[in-house]
Amino acid sequence: MNTDFNALTADLITKGTSVGLKMLGAIALWVIGGWMVRLAVRLVRKAMEVRRLDATIARYVESALNVLLKVVLVVAILGYFGLETTSFAAVLAAAGVAIGTAWSGLLSHYAAGIFMVVLRPFKVGDVVTAAGVTGVVEEIGLFSTVINTGDNVRTFIGNNKIFSDNIQNYSANPHRRVELSAQLSHSDDPRAAIQILSERLAQIPNVKQTPAPEVFINTFTLAGPVLAVRPYCPNSNFGQVYADTNMVIREAGFSVPETHSRVISATPAPQRQVA
């Protein structure tokens, strides 16, 4: 009895030690393999930087390589534990089909990312409005695109949502138009106001002379005519020109618009008395 118990204990200790060593080996493989994956990705990134590969394509390749190498690392660790990697690959492929069917949306994000890299509606560094979010494109990933908004919020948007919606690329053209308006009063002379604003807009730094700034009567309100004020500027100077144009409108010295209403009171006719 004691002999059997001692043999069982020794067997458990041996197997426990073997499993423990394998666990330690697996952890070591994961740490070392993760370091090698990061090293490989870093080397590929530097190689693409040396060749001056487009940043959009470079980051997409970097993301794909990182995912692929981590999958290989997981398969290698499972093989270290004695699992058949060929059987695991077949199971992984079958699971991929099942997951792909269930998560068709995820695959659509992946496909949309490929189309965005190929068709190039925008690239990394462009200022865009995509899926209702406006900001600077930081990265086009496998499944999502990263945009930093104007208030410095890092936003992740699914690629398919971007590709299936309208995309506005503010960096595609060399310049853009600032859209502002100036409310005049009925006592202001519109022609004089247009001349004053046109002259002062031309003096704002970074306002383009070709095409020239546009100032014209756009509409009318109860307070008076409304001028459309539209200078053109390079994309990088949009914020500065927008702010300076507002200041020019404020300092132009137009009268304060006022609305006037006329109230007519009708006195009812006296009723005749019936005798």
C-alpha cells in the first residue's frame, strides 16, 4: 500500500514538474517570441522608412505583419506543448470560416481597409470628415481607422463605416474657402461695406489673391442684408484665416442690426342698440 502511494506521489511530482517546466518554457517563449515579433516589426518599419514608402501603406503592412507573427507564435507555443500544429491549423481554418460567417461585419471592415489602401480616398496625415468625425488621420489599420479630432480625442472608426459613408478630404486640394457672414443693418450701405471688407480681407496674412476673396449680398433678414464673406487660404492656415476674418468683420464698424415691428391696433366699431 505504502509502495503504491509512494509511486503515485513520485509520478505526480514528476508530471507536475514536467508540466511546470513546460509552463515556464511557454511563458519564456511568449516573452522572447513577443520581443522578436516587435523587433521584426520594427526592422520592417525602418526598412519601409528608408525606402520612403507611403505612410498609409507602411502602417497597414505593419499591422498585418504584427497580427500574422503573433498567430505564428501562438501556433509554435501550442506545438511546444505537444499539440499537432497541422491539426490545429485545420481547426483554426474551420473556426475562421465559422467566425467569419458569424462576424461578417468584422470581415467587411477588413475588406474596406484593403480598398481604402488601394483606392486612397485619403492618406495618413490628411484632415478629413469620415463617418461624422473630423480630424487628422493617424492610422489606417486592419479593421479600423484612427482619427485625432480637433479637441485631441483619439477616435477609432470601423473601416466599413467609413468606406460606406461620405468622405470629405480637406487636404486633397491645395487651398480651401472660409465660409463666414456679416449681418448689416438697414442704415449701412452694402456697397461701402463690401468694399471695406474686400480691402481688409486682402490684408489678412495667408489669404490668397487668386482666387480673390468674395464678398457679396447673400440674403436678407428683418435686421438687414447679410453679406457672404469668403476668403481662400492654404489648408494649413485655415484656423488662422478663419479667426482673423471674424476679427475683420467685428472691427469694420458696421451699425448694430435692429429689428423693427409695427403693431396696428384696430378699434372695433360700436354696436347699435336695438330699440
